[in-house]
Amino acid sequence: MKKEIISAQVILFGKDNKPIDGQTIITSGNIISFVPEEQRVSELSRIFSKNGFKVSSLFGISFSIAATADKFEEYFGARLYKEKNRTPGFILKRKKVGAELKNELLPDEIKKYVQAVVFTPPPDFGPTDW
């Protein structure tokens, strides 16, 4: 898995630094407070690119990063493993933390911008060898 290219979603804080969870209701009236500032997106893109990640464009409140598994391990200071559904997960201090690395576990240089870094599972339909 070390040389395999994998990708994750980087979930950004909006301009009000409001966290988003399963209970958050985003409407046309409050969406503006959840949209990440362009300056933050540019800075994060620079940081991830500098550290060997390919960075996608912002889509909503997130963008994706892609690199080899060993690059993820090096940058995030965590080992990786594969879940039963083949989704990568993080291991910190010999403990499986799963597919989501929450803000408090992120490197200091990105903590103020990023709510979480998440590996998303493959779809339940279509090809199974991607």
C-alpha cells in the first residue's frame, strides 16, 4: 500500500470557523458562513502541494488531496491501514482512529483552516477494483 496513490477530502472551516457535523443545517440563508475564504484555500493548496500532494479545486466546503500512502503517513504522522471496504484509515499511537482525522489530530500548520481530513469509501456499485 505504501506506493499506492490514494486520495482524501480536506473539509475546511468556513469564514466563521463553524464546525459542520451531522446535525448542521445549511440553508441559503446561512451558507455564506460555511464557505471557506479564498485566502485559506490558496494557503492550504500551497502547503499540501509543497508537501507532495496533488490538490484539486475547491468544491463546496472541501477539496481533495492525492499522494502515495507513504506521503500521507509522513505528513500526517500516522500509519495507514485498510478497512474491510478497502477504505484507508489512520492509526495514531497504535490506535485505529478510522477514516477521519479530526482537527485536534492534524498537523499544526493546517489546524486553523481544516476541520478534518477524510478518506471516503468506494461506492457500493460499479467497479470494485479502483
